[in-house]
Amino acid sequence: MSSEYKYIVLLGDGMADEPLPELEGKTPLQAAATPHFDLLAKTAELGTAVTVPEGYPAGSDVANLAVFGYAPEKYYTGRAPLEAASMGLDLGPDDVVFRCNLVNILQYQMRGFLHDFSAGHITTADAHEIIAALNKELKTDQIEFFPGISYRHLMVIRDCPPELAQVSLTPPHDIIGQEVVEHLPDDLGSPLLQLTTSSQMIIHQLPKFRERLDKGEVTANSIWLWGQGKKPRLDSFNTLYGLSGAVISAVDLIKGIGLLAGMENIEVPGATGYLDTDYENKAAYAVAALQKADFVYLHVESPDESSHEGSLEKKLQAIGDLDTRLLGPLLKGLRENFPAYRILVMPDHPTPIRLKTHTAAPVPFMIYDNCQTKAGSAAGYNEETAAAANNHFAEGWRLQKHFIKNL
């Protein structure tokens, strides 16, 4: 294939789903208004890929590593370290970094239930106020908190004891509505448990948040630690695939993978990781990035966030906006600027509305090449048409080589 090709991965996080009775047996991807997906599908290659190997957590960390073209079995060390790379954290060989969500825990009859894994999609400014308070009260030579975006933050334990590094911790978006005590460390003397309970007292002492909580508003009232790991090392994307690359995402996890892979991180004004993200700006910045880079990884978080909320209406909107407001302008920009390009459309993992969390099921993909037509599907791009193509990648990380090398 000519080196003049431009390559773009359009990743709809958590976009895949299950047939739903509310949609007369269709999936959200089938039911949403997706005219551009449907147009490309007529002459595109369709298929399915396993992005989460057996035995690995069905998370965006593992799945996106695979979509980037990195075998999780070789490169995965945990979720939080990938985000730490995006934030520029310097980790020593025995340092362990934890994902530190700000969450809302609902108290009912002296029991706590995980109510909102995003603390009501807390603003970054409000979140930074909490992280600063946590550092003021809890920071030591060994423990420190690092502010991220909205509800997503990090905590580092320097020279972390192995028993803390290896403890099993549950992602908060997996236990919405469940009693939290069942998912906290069993050891009552665990520093992780002590940090969690201490955070609750510290947050409640902040006047702004105490007032909101007393009014019954959904905002942060605790931290939740999970996704820990040590510093990973990725071979550069250019070394593996011979292309220069750039990443566009509002999520530190995706930015971190890109930076570790030697790609440029493109900051897009208005990119939020939610329904209010600026899709049009993402498309414009992707086209601009391709003027210099060979490859762009364009990540959209909103379908996954909507699924975690269990909102079918929001998920349909997220998929429709991704198609109309992002893919539409993106195709126009590609046609006007580049003679040859390939687009890989796919989710990283399914996030079924029914479950409100991720699964490891195979995901549908679509590869469109403006110079080479395929016998695609007149029924559009979705889980059903992709499975019917009988084109399956049991090791999903190999799909990237197929996409770039056309082998």
C-alpha cells in the first residue's frame, strides 16, 4: 500500500451493546441515526475482534491497548499507570499508581451504596479543590494525590508494599447501586481503606460540598481507589508500524497510551469526554493533525459514559452525534485534503445498557478505504452485520496491522 495513505481510527468507547426490547430487538448502534456509518458500510470491510483477552479485565485500558495494536499480554501493567503517563508523573520502579475516582456514596439505613461513579460529573475546578484538600491532610513522603479531569484522578504510593500493589480492587462503574462495603479491602487496617474513609471526612469539611450534600445534591463525598499498577513500557508505534501518530481524546487513559507509544497528544478546545464534547472541533483537529502525522487515533468517550448511566436516550444521542457531528465533517475534511485514506471504526469493548458496565465480548469493526471498495453491507455498520461478515480477529491487537498493512 502506498505510504501516501492517511490512517484514522474512530473509536466510539463502549458503543457496542445488546438487542433491547425497547428498540424492538435492535441494538443502539442499529437504532441510532447513523447515515455516514451506513454509507461507508456499503463498500467497507466488516468484521469482529476480541479486544479483551481471556483472563484480563474488560476495561478501556486493556481494550484500547489492543486497538492501538499492542498485545495486552505483553504490555499491560494496570490502568492507572497509563493515565499517569498522560499527566507526566515520574514513577520509580517500585512505585504504584492508583486510579482515584471522586464518587458519590448514598447512605441508606446505615449502609453505603455506590450511587454515582462520576460524582455527578463534577467539574474539574471543583475536583481540584478536593484533591488539594486531600493532599493538605493526607500527603506524606510516600503518598500523594494528583489532579486530573472531572472525576478522574490519581494517587501514588512510593515504594509500595507488595500486599497493597496486589490487592483486588473493583472499578466503581461496575458496582453502581451496590453496597460499597462488599467491594472495599477486607483488612480493616488497610491503608487503602483508611484513606477512603479519611477522604469522606475531609470532603464533608469543605463548606461548598457539605452544603451541596446537605441539600441532597449528587456530588463528591468520597474517593474510590482502583486500577493500580507499575510504570509500563511500550515499544513506539513508529517502530512497530512505521507510521508517525497523534492522539485526540479527552481521557487521560487514551492520552497516556498515545504518549507511551511515542505519539503526539493533540489538545482540542471543548473536548470533555461527555455528551457536550465539541465533535466538530475534534474532526477539524484530526484533519489538521493528518497534515503532519500519518495516523490519528480519535477517541470519543460519550457512548460509554451514557451506558454507565444506563441511559438509552443518551446513548442513542452519543452514537448519532458521533456519526453526524464528527464523522460527517471528518469525511469532508479527508476528501478535501487527502487523495488516499483508510478509516477504522470500532468500539473498544461493549458497554451494554442493561449491565451499565463493560463486557469482553467481541466488538464490531469497519474498515473503509476510499481507493479500494469492498463488498460491504447494505444493512449498515452494527453488531449484526459485522458478525455476519465471518471476518474475525481472535487476537484483536492484530487488527491494527491488518488495517495499516492491508494484509
